[in-house]
Amino acid sequence: MTKRIAPQEDRIPFPSAWARRLLPRRGKRAGTFTPADPAAVDRLRKQIRREEAQLRAALAAPANRPFEAAGLTYLDGAPDPRGAAAVAGLLLDYDGRLMKPWLRPEFDLWLDERGLAFAVAAAIELLALDERDEPYKRPPQIADRVLVEDDPSRLHTLFNELLCDTLADLRTLLHDAAEAEYAEVVAAAAAHRDTPTKRIAAMAVLPDELEWALEACRDFGRTTPSSYADMSLWQSVTTPEQVAAMGATDFGRSGVAGLAGILDGLGAEALPFLVAAHRERRTEELDRAIALTPSDDATAYLLERLELDDVFEAAVEAAGHYPLRTLRVAARLAPEAPVERRFRLAAVAGLPDPALRAHLGEEDRASLDDLFATSGRVPDAAPEELPPLLADPPWVRKRRKGRPVVIEGLRAPAPAQGDQHGAVRLSQRGVRLVAERYARFKTERPGAIAWLDHHGVDVVPYLVPDALGADKQLRKYAEAALSHLAGRLGPAAVIAAAEPFGPEAAAAFAALVGDDPLEPRGVKVPKPGPWVVPATLPQVVLKGGKRALPPDSVAHLVTVLALATPEYRYPGLAVVADACERDSLARFGLALFQRWLKAGKPAKDAWAMTQLAHFGDDAAVRALAEQVREWPGENQHKRAATGLAVLGSIGTEEALRALQGIADKVRYGALKEEAGRQITAIARSMGLDREQLADRLVPEFGLGEAMVVDYGPRRFTVEFDERLQPFVVDEDGRPRKALPKPGAKDDAALAESGYRRFAALKQELRQVAADQVSRLEAAMVDGREWDVDEFDRCFVRHALTGRLARRLVWLYERDGRRFAFRIAEDGTFGDVEDDAVRLEAGGRVRLAHPVLLGSEAAAAWKGVLEDYEILQPFDQLGRPVMAFTDDELATGRLKRFEDATVEVGRILGMSSRGWRRAAPESGGVIPGIARRLPDGRFVTVALDPGIWAGSVNHYPEQRLKAVRVAKAEEYRRDAEEVAPFEGVDPVAASEALAALARLVGTAAEGAPVAG
């Protein structure tokens, strides 16, 4: 028997993106040095000679005195590294060479003339320099330039050379240098470490000089560094003492480069610094750095925090890098792991090859066995327990590619007539056009799919000649359309439709279509992005709940979901639905969607959103609807529109409620309009209008039963005020506006659960209740009616709206007989005298308006409600009652409101009461507001000077120039034009007039009272 060798897990497997950020290091990692173009070096040499007078003038300037002697020495031909750096700095156009090397070809010139030791010493000097000049002289003349030593908290030049790979070039040469030459470099550099900035530059170039590096870290620790100053230091540290001396562990500023550097330099000893940064501010890069750290403590740190989704993903990555370590640490942590962590701990421990457990001790193996048995994870299914699609799907099997069979001379049938008038229903030309649209244009594919589905198998004979023809494009389009039909109708039906073309054609056609309906045809099998990590997703449980999909099958499931887009109805989806528990599929789909969001919503993986249509539950609806409302603000209207379609496809009450809410309230006009179209179409398909559908979508929140919050020693009954805001009543009958927080004497578990449940109810009810109050008031104003069955379903027996309905007065009418009534607590009906009344089938119910009740009846009903201490959710019975005057009916002018001056904010507020702003005219000015009346007329208010759409407060006050009742929404009519009218609904008239009276702040004296 072959003895298994335990894997070695002490080396860091840097991802390629991290490894690319690491600099060469002597004795550890080589690099590649590419010499500068000799012509560039020669041009620099000539430039120094050409500009020598300017350089000497600059060095003679008082501001450059610290560099004068060294610079002149170098110009005179002596080997002075500081002078070489000064001359290079004065010649350097810092701005003109931004994000380009500042040390190349200068370094190459020094290397050529004086050797490596001199070049490194001069480089350290130049890395410590920066320029200072007058900002209005860009770029300044050489003689005007001033050199300064860079601030150690800024390190501008050093940062530029790190980004431009010059630092990597220097380290490559030092890695390749012989010991004697390297010693010469160190000796030369030692004389150029006389300031903090130079010491830091020397550390960046020569990180293996540990004492130098520690001194430089101490220098850096005394500064307040800028956002990028520490990047070169992280690429140079070697010991924990150096990092501690730096006094900073904010890796967020340097990102992957800094984290890769400290891990490369310190290995497992980097962990305390990574943990300190992680506890202060978690980032994905920090999670990953800890996952890369080769130590048991690093793995334990992750496994002890698996409740955090980001850390869980990092732990999965760590298990891939260090499988045996993961098993060992998981076994150690398992006995004390809390219940809520054991599920994920078992998931991570289940990732390494089970054969590795042979390298564990007996106690650790027993600990893992117990973890797997008690974690709540469902055991993986064996291959024979899975449907073939999820065990060995068609796309993992290699298909033999033969030459396509071409049969010449096949002819499509004659055009098929569609009706008695001779219209063509099907023709080869028309079918080709649809096939091309299906195959080529994604935006036109839904229409093509609808057409193909409508005509079904009748289309096939028109596609066969192209599918077996020589024209590659026509063949491609035909195959795509046929693959769709085969998926919808089954391969057998499609193949049978080709039999009239003869045995040879039928056989070739059968081979083309295939006999496996689960083999994707006409589409490319998608390859999900790297953000899809099966181990981080919830388990998918098979029917019966005793087995779950193994990792390979989870990957196949993802492919099925990616295939089954709105443009391609993949039949494998039905296989998944039959094999797996729907609840687990819903959780899995939601997790996929959330990971896609976190990954930045890559467009090529948009299937992660559309797959919610297949198994999405209420949690998925809430998550998707939240995104749909925001995407238009991110210039993602198309994505938002797709999200609306997904909500419509989910089709649950929660999904339709989300669509309704977007159609009613979202602030983006195009999205609101699209949602309105969808919800209207859905309502129409159910034989309803939008308002009827909205009635049926009102949730009940489980309020049919009395709700009691149980704290153990204390109990509270939940009640609701007139606007459905919940409050509690204690056991002594005292109402409390807020539920008290659990106390020390309460049952901790019961009280915490009850407190959270009540808080959730308040949150959920807040918006729903406000919407229903608004809808009921609008229904009263608009005169909306219900039949008796609808009224009973949507109000009398509804647990939520019934609480509002019992606070209102209603009207019943049948065959000319009308009476007002209210709903009693027991669901019966009573009139103003509290006598019982019946609502007979065939009658209509509407909310009573004071105009319809009359003043005496309205007053009587107010008294009834006051006697019962019933508060109304909105002002129903106390509303002002108004009507048009005779003069207004004769002229169409409402002069009582004209010439009033009103604040623009009050005019804008009219939109919440059924008025709408006119479309902006020339110059972007809104000329007025209008309210539509039930008979199609408008009440219009022309404004002066009008509201500027670009800045509504630009004109803070508006004069009501003309107020009219007219057949059209017009604002520029002749002031003296007469337009008499009559027959306006009295409720609509009263509401419009009352709104105008409130707007101008008057009781509108002289207006007759209706009724």
C-alpha cells in the first residue's frame, strides 16, 4: 500500500495578481532588467553638456546652495553621486514625465560611466529629491529650478519609481550582483544615508540591510504619512520589529501591493499586523491576506468568524491553499464551536480531500466525524442518486465534430395562407427573417420567441432547407431557431416535421437536431465568472431532504441556471425543479444573486439576476426590488427594466406588490412607466384593473388573530390606531405607545423574540398602512366602486384593510336605492341608527363623501363615530363641501381664485392631491397645473411667471393668472373667452374647489355649499 505524503504548507501560494506586485529581492526572487536605449543615454549625456551653463547658474542660486558644491564637482568631471543626482534633478521635467521613470536613463548613464556602486548611491540621492518652483512657470527654465529634499511623509519620487518599475530594475541588478560587487554597493550607499528620506530610499533599494531598514522604519514612524508614502516600505520590510517601528498598519492605502509585501517579507509573522488592521476595518484584500498566511493561528482566526460572509469566503480560499492545516484547525475548534457556526465550519472542513484525514490524529478525526454528524449539513448524494443532468451533463462530454451534411435541392413549402382574405401566414422569407432576429439580435429575441412559439411545428418545413443547405449564415440562423423549437416541443416533434423531405434529409435533420432535449443547442454554454464559488453557497437539497448536491453537481446546477435565460428556455430547468427542494433552490438562487451584486454586477453574468425568476421567493423579491429602484440612478435603466420583468415572472403576491410599488412611487419616470405597463398587463390577464389587483395584493401580516407579545412574566396585546400604527396594551389595560425593552426579570429568549417581532411589524406596517390610507381617500374622491363580493373580500374580511374600513362610512346602492352604513367589529353592517342592514348581491359599494351624504346625515354620522370613540384614518366627514357658482358654470372662469399670489412650494405640493404639473414649454418653464375631472374636463391654473423646471425655487412666488374649467389642458387661452360647462361630478367639483381654496388660503366666500 502506498503511503500518503502529507502536503507541505509553509509556502505562500501568492495569486498571480499579488505575485506581480512583489519586487525582486536578493537571494529570493529575480527580476528582469532591460537596459535603456543607448541613444537615450547618449542624448542625456549631450543635454548635460549643452545645458551646462544653465545648470551652473541654477546651482549658484541661493536656494540651491546645499547642492552647489556637489553639483559643480560632478560637472567638473569628478565622481560625486550627490552631484550627479543634483544635475539630474535640475534637468528633470517632473510634470512632463509624470507616471514615467525619473531615474531612467539617468541611472543607465551613471552605470555606464561609473559602475553599479556609484549608480546606486546617486539613485538614493535622486530618490530623496523633489523640485520646488514657481507654479506660474510650468515648466520653469533650468536656471529657475530649485531642488529640495523630499519630505519623508511624502516620498514623491520614490513612489513614482515604484509605480514605474525603476525600483524593481535596481533590485534586479542587486539580486544578480556578485558578493564582492554587492559589498561595494553597500559601502558606497552607506555614505548617502545622512537624512531620514535618504535612509528610507536606501531601505527601498537595499532591503536586506536589516539595521538600515529598522532605522528607516523608525524615521518613517515619526512622520504623518500621506496616502501612498508607505508603499515602498511594505515591499521592503523583513522583521516584525521593522513593521512595529513604522507605527502604522493601514494597508487600505497600499492595497494588494502592501499586503503582498508584508506577507512576502514576514511570512506567518505578519499575522498580528494583519489581524490588527482587520479588526479596525475589514476589507476583501485583508481577508485574502489572512487566508494566504501559512499558520494555524491565521486559519483559526478565519474559522472563528465564519458568521461573516466575507470571512467565510476567505476561509474557503484558505482551505484550498492549506487543506491539511484547515482540517487540523477545524478539528481543534469543532468541540467548542457554537451551533450557529457549526454548519459553515463543516462546509469548510468538507472541502479538502477526505484522504488527507489520514494524516490527523485519532482524536482529530473523531472530532471531525462528530462535526459532520451534528452540523446540520445534509450529506452529499452519490452519483447514482442524482439525475444524469446534475451528475454527467451533456456539456462535460466531448462531442465528435463531423462535417455538416449538406443536401442540395431541398425546397421550402409554398407560402401558407392565414385567413379568408388571402393574407400570408407563413413563408420562407418571413421565417428566415424571424430566425435571423432570434439568432443575431438579443433585443429582438423575445418577439422572435413569441412568434416561433405561436406557429410551433408549422415553422419547421420552412427551416429544413436552410438547416441542411450550404449557406453558412442561413444554416446558423435555422439551427438556432430549430434548437428553440426542439426545446419547446421536444426533438421528436421537430424531427417528424422534416420527414416529408425524404429519408436522407430526415436522417441528416435528426442528427442535426439531436435526440437529447437536455443538450443545449443553438446557444453557447456559459462559463460563470470567478465570483461563483460553490462552497460559499447554501446547500441544495434533493427531494426528501436526506441528500444534497455535491460540489461538482452544484457547478452543473449553476450552468443550468445560467443557460435558462429569458431568451433560451432550457428544458433542464424542469429536471432541477423535479429533483430538488424548492426552498433550498430559492435560498441558493438568492445567494447567487447577492454574490453577483458584490462582484460588481458583471454584465456577462446577468443570468444571476434572471435566474431568480425560476425559484425566487419573497426574500428574493425584496432583494431584487431594492436594486431595481436604485439602478436607474446608476445609469442602468436597461438592467432595471430586466429586473422588472423578473419580478413579473416570479409572479407571487409579494412580487406583484413590488411591481405595484415601483409603478406608483419610484422617482424615475421611465422605470415607473415600464412597471405600470407590466402591472397593468398582469391585472388584465387576471380580468382585473390595476386598482382591483392592488386591492388583492394588500398583505395581512398575520393580523387575523389577536397578537400578543409574551415576555414571560409580562404580556402585551397589540392594538392599532386610526392610521394602523401599532401600539401595545399591558395586562392592566394601559396603552403604551412603545413596547418596553426586555428587562432583567423577563424571559430572555421570549422577550427578545417578541421585541424583534413587534419592531419588524412596525417597520413593515409603516409604509403599507400609509399607502392604504392614501388609496382609500383617493377612492372616495374618485368615486371608485366595488361589487358586494369584492367589498367583502378586500375590506370586510381582510385583516389589515378591515381595520381601516371599520372606521369609515360607506354607501350601498342598488336599483336606485341608497343607504349609508358602517362595518361593526363583528363584521356586520349598521346604519346611522345602529340598525342592522344587509348588502344584497348585485349592489355597488363606495365610500361616502359629505357631498353625497348631505350636511345633516354627515353630522349624524360624525356623532355616531364620536359615540363609539372611533377616529378616522383621514378626514372623511369633516371635509369642506363646495360647488361651482352659476357664473362659473356659465363662463368656465373661477375668478374667485385668480390673482392670488402663492408660494411655489404650496403649488408643487398639489401633486400629492391629484393635480399634475404641465409639461415644460420653451425655456423649460412649467406654465401651470391641472386636475382631470371624471368627465374628461380639466381644472387648469395658469401661473405667472411659471415654474422653471431646472430650478423650481427660482421664482419663489407665483400668481394664479387664470383658473378655468375646460375641455383640454390649456394655459394660453384668451382671457375673455367664455366656455360654459355643466354636469361635473359633485364630489370631484367639491374636491377641486376645496384644494384651490386651501391653496390660496381662503374659505372662498360666496361659494355655495353642495347638497
